Amino acid sequence: MVSAANQRGDLIGAIRKARENLPGDPAFGDPLSVSGPGGVRAVARAADKLVGDSPSAARELGLGALQVWQAMLERVGKGRGTQEITIMFTDLVAFSSWSLAAGDEATLELLRRVAKAIEPPIVDRGGQVVKRMGDGVMAVFPSADRAVRAAVAAKENLTGVSLDGYRPQMRMGLHTGSPREIGGDWLGVDVTIAARMMEAGGNGNTMLSGATLDSLKPDTLDELGFGVRPYRRSFFASPLSGVPEDLRIFRLEAE
């Protein structure tokens, strides 16, 4: 009888509707939500393994509890870790449209060449590739200086990558903060901010948050021959979601 109630569509729908009025992200449980960076989505993925991914009242109740837990952690600042790191996200610009036309074989070959170009500079400068996400990576560094140096070297290496006349362009985002490390992944609002920095990169820019810029040594940018310019969102661009309203964003530029 309990099992039958657990599978009732009207009960599942009612609980799911109620979750819209709870604190936190009501998208918990959506595949795109629990597979993305930030928050306690790693815990949500683990919960999915316990309660399954089929619709059920128990699943909705469990995800609702995690939703509230995430919101409370972020509200009181306990969703953060104690170690300051710099997070890097990368992404190839307009890669999906190119890959559809190029086909699987060419796509895989290009991704291999991109990985050989950008991942050694990350590792050589003390960074760690946390995960590969299709045409991009997430990496973490023990300092902002190492991260910026790796970003500059990676972008320089990428200029030598081409396939059948196609030259990929990469946007990058860097943010410094104190996310939590859980099970080999890094989670929290700072991870979300780093991902949004990348999204602000448009057609191949490298973006830094104000926290990363403040963490750089005074002579790092001069040594690299780079400077920064404040980011100004265009009139038609959508606001960045999931970031503080007062977040400062800068574009890295060669001088």
C-alpha cells in the first residue's frame, strides 16, 4: 500500500508543486540541475543512486530536503570550505555548431588536440583538472597567480591548434574563493561564480572576478604583459544568474 502511494502521480505532482515554495533551487532532481556545478548537487546525485531516478513521492521528498539544506548552508555561509583556491572553467566558442557539421571523428580529434594544448600548462603550474565537460574543463589552482599564468599559456598554445582550416576559440573564467571539496569534486557558490565568469567571456575572452584580481601578486600581470579592463555587459546580454549583484568582473587583455 505504501509502495503504491509512492508511485501515485497525483501525490508526486503535489509534492513537486509544493517544492516551488521551499527555499533553494526547485530544479533539484532535473538532470541538468543535479549534473551541473555548485551547491550540493553532488549529494543530490548520490541521493539519486539511493532512491532511483524514477518519479516517486519518496524521491521528491528527499530532493526537497536537500533543496532546503542547500539554501540554508548558503544563507549562513557554511556551504564554503576553509581553503582558498582559484577555479578555472574553459569552453570552446560555437563548438557545438561546428562539431555537428564536422562529424564525430573530426570532433574527437580536435578535442584531443585542444586537451594536449591546454592541459599541460594547467598541470605544470600546479593546477588540477577536476573534470572534463565535453569541449571544456574545470580546474583548480592553489593560487590566483598560478591560475592566470596557466590561462595565458593555455590560450597561447591553443593558437597553434587547427583542423582542416578550423581554429577553435576558447573562453575562460577564473574566480577565487573557498568551495568545498567532496569526493574529488569542488562544490559551492564559488564554483558557480567561476562558471559564470566563463559565460561572460563571449567570443573567446578570459575573464577574472574581482576576488581573483585582488589575489594576484602586484607584478604578475606586468610580467605576463597583460592588463585588465572592467567588464561591461552589453545592453542586449542577459544578466549573469547565480552571482552576487556587486560582483566585479574584468577582462584579461594583452598590452
